[in-house]
Amino acid sequence: MTLSWGQIARLGLVQMALGAIVVLTTSTLNRLMVVEFALPAILPGILVGLHYGIQLSRPKWGFLSDNGGNRTRWIIGGMIALALGGFGAAVGVTLFANGFWGPLLFSVLAYALIGLGVGASGTSLLALLATATAPHRRAAAATITWLMMIFGIALTAGLAGSFLDPYSPQRLLTVVAVVVTGAVLLTIVAVGRIERKVTAAKPEAAMPFMDGMREIWAERKTRNFTLFVFLSMNAYFMQELILEPFAGLVFDFTPGQSTSLSGAQNGGVFVGMLTVGIAATGLKWGALRSWVIAGCLGSCAILGCISLAGTGALALPLTPLVVALGFFNGMFAVAAIGAMMALASQGRGRREGTRMGLWGAAQAIAAGFGGLTGAAAADLMRRFMEDGPAFGAVFAFEAALFFASALMAARVMENSRAQPASLVPGE
């Protein structure tokens, strides 16, 4: 028995809970450190990079899933760890008002816990989806679960932004406590008993972890796609840590307004993903490779506009540009995820979890490196020029990375169309 549409949607709620916590730690808390506490942008960049670095454990989680085990406990346990880390990170931000080294150590521990939680919960969830979803439903399942994650990010950012103004430490802790508690409860309800009701693909005989990794790395498609994921995700995440500080320093956004800006961006991501999901999977318009290339090129163009707007050379409001950036980011991301779900079952059999873990690790490395590079570059450029041109230079470089990603996608991705999935209930 494979996952039904209702069960796929329930697992999507777990993705939504994951996104709800992560968006607070990578956007709101980052902005507070840089703007309200006047800390260098590289500091939150290092902290976020830490939690991505710890996610190098993702292939191991996927490998363990391939060789059996209770995935439900890792999904729930990972979410609890993520919730504790998220609340701890918020506490750490408030402590910076009274010192530096103590709050920094506390924040390092909190972000390490975030990395462990995301790695354990997220990879185990993807492994369950990859092995228990019928082949003709995999692309649609990826679209559904990621749309729900983006919806959770956008909803949390929008609501949290409205409740954070006027900012106070007590208000921040209250908002974060409500979000993380709700995420844990939602995960427990959503994932409960699903694994018992489905029959995932039977695992192969156990082998050493490094032997399994060498097997899949020897596959040309897996290796090339890993390199594409690394390059494109560097571009995708480079603005993650600097967009809200940019809005605050250059456009005078308040903490609540900049958090809502993040929500607006992820709203654009949601629409972009939905557009590709309907067009490519439902109506069979265009190959997944074409959607990936279009998303990369569109992101490149909008980042160029944001760069010019920051310098005053282009008189356009920031929010519509950020929404447009989110739209093209979503277009690229969901098409790449659809290709990823299809590729996960190609090559050596019963290694879906290991491949998803490898690509998750490549994404985590790229996200941490890209975010840290963007923050460090913004700090460096601000030493020599005003805020607008300094941030604009970073956005221009990110645009160049998206252009390079489009060229690479044209070379390494197959020109195949998404397979439509039946939407008949119970099929």
C-alpha cells in the first residue's frame, strides 16, 4: 500500500511546520541582530551557516532510512529538537542587549540544535515520501509538500511580522514560543500512524555507509545533478541573510515590515511553485528543464532590478520586486524538486533516501556558504561605499550565479516532461 493523497497532504503539514520555524531563525532574528543590535551581518551568517553545516549529516539519515528503521520517531524527535533550537535562538538574540560572548555561545548551541532537528526530521520525511509514494505521484507529491512548506513560511512571516510591532524582547519570545509549540503539535498529529499504514519499498541488505555513498556517487546523473544543486542553491540563498537588513537600512523598513516583506517574498514563491505545478504536471506545458531555466533567468533579471533600486538608479518600490523574485525562485525550485524526485528512483535500486540525503547535503552546504558569502560581502562592501550600492553589488553577483545556473541546467538536465498524476481520490 502506498501513500494516498490525504496522507501526502498530511506529510506536507510537517514540511509546513519545518518552514514556519526556520523562517524566523533565518530572517527575523537575523534582521534584529544586524539592525536593532548593530552587529555585523557576518555574525548571523556564521550562525545560519552552522546549522546548514550540521546538515551534512543528511546522507547518513537517508542511508539509515534506506536500511530500515522507524522514520516517524526521527521526524517527530527532529521537530522537537528544531523547536527547542528555534526558541533558544530567539532567547540568544534578546541576550545580546546585555553582552556578547555569553549570548554568542548560547546562540551557537541553539543553531546547532536547529541543524540537527532539520537534518533528522526533514531527511526522514523525504525518505518516507520517496519510498512510500507511487512512482506516478512523486512529482505531484513533491509539489504539494513544498507548496505547503512555502505556505507555512509565508503565513508565519506575515503573521509574526504583524505581531512583532512595536518590537520588544518579551513580544519576540511570545511569538516564537507560539510558533514552535504549534509546529511540534501539528507534526505529531500529521505524521501519527501513517508509517504503519503504508508499505515502503523493502530495503536492501545492510552495507557500510561509505560503500553506499560510493555507489551512488559513481552514477553520472546523480553526480551532475548534485553539482547543479550546489551552484543553483548558492544563488538561491545568497540574499537570504541580507534582504531584511537591506530593507531596514536602505528603505527604512521596521522589524515588522521587513518580516512581512519576507512573507511577501515567500508568497511569490508559493505562486511560482503553483504555476509550474499546474502547467508542467497537470497541463504538461513545457519540460521541467525549461521551467528551471526560465526560473533562473527570471531571478537573474529581478535581482538586477533590486540592485539598481538600492542605488536609486531605478525608481521602483521594493516589495513588488521582492514578490517577483519569489515567483521566479519558486518556479525554478519546484521544477528542480520535480526532477529530483524522478531522479531519486533512477540508478541503483532502493537508494532513494541516500540520493535525497546527498542532494539535501549539497543544498545545505550551498545554503550555508551562499548565505555566509552574501553577508560577508555586504559587510565588506559597506566599508567602502554607502549601504545601497554595497548591497546592490551583492545582488548583482547573485544574479550572475543564477545566469550560470541556467546555463548548467541546459547542459545536465534531461529535456523530459513531468508525468501527470491522477487526482482521483483513493486511486
